[in-house]
Amino acid sequence: MEENYLDKVLLSSIEAMAKTKWSWPEHWNKHLKNKFLDECLEWLETNEHYEYCDTIINEKKKIQ
């Protein structure tokens, strides 16, 4: 499967969540964070990037 540039950016961002210290945009509330993570999880599942799903699930647990 050929990935486009946006796919690579999103996957790199998800890897950063797992491997580095990072922070949310200051203006994002809990709702926006959850919405973003839900959409990431949906995209990962749709594109069969299951190996990244745990990272998103872990981030969702941190903000709850």
C-alpha cells in the first residue's frame, strides 16, 4: 500500500506520542483531545495500522 504525505505525518505524530515528551495545543480542551484521538483511532483501523492503536488508547486514558 502506498502512503501519501499526510499519512506519513499522522503516523509520525502518533509515534511521537509513544516515544517522546509532547504536549497538546494549549487551547484544546478535553473534548477536542478526545475527538482528535477518536478520529485517529478510526483512521488507523480503516487503514489497518493496528500496531499504532495502543498508543492512541493509552493517550485517551491519560486525559480521562
